[in-house]
Amino acid sequence: NPITLKKSISLFRPHSIILTKKGIFEKYINDTVSYFVANLYEPGYFNNDQNVQGFTFYFVSEYQIDDKRRYDKMKKDVAAINQILEGNLTYDSNTKNND
């Protein structure tokens, strides 16, 4: 079911995922961006949306060992948020590590 931007903000806040002035959500770990959350159907931007249909979680690859840690943290947050939303997960990655 679609949700509002306001509900999205309150849903992500406990996971330290914040909405930035750029209009996307970001999670910071150790003062660096760990990963991003974008609007599924209007990629990269939320603008007082009253009808969010889904989210895209992603990060920019840097170093393989850091990528694995980042992926694991992101996956944990995705699972917790999905449990609340009772949504569907779809993995789309260049890697085969979708477990």
C-alpha cells in the first residue's frame, strides 16, 4: 500500500536514515554516507509525496570489503523496515549476493 512522505520519515528515523535537502534519504555511518534510499517510481527524489509506492535502497561501490559491510547493514535495515510495511522485496544487483 502507498504511504506518505511523512510516514516514510518516521519509519526511517529509528534506523538513522534521514531525508536530506537533496530530496533523498541517506544513512550515515562514521561521518560518511553508507547508503541511500530513493523513491521507487520517481528515482532519487521525494517531494511532499502522498503516494509513495516503494523504495530503492542503494550505495555507491568503493572497496570490496567495505561494500560487504555496507550491504550487510543495509540489508538488515531493509528487512526490519519491510517487516513493518509487510511489503515485497526485490533484489537487483550486479552481484549474486542476494541472500
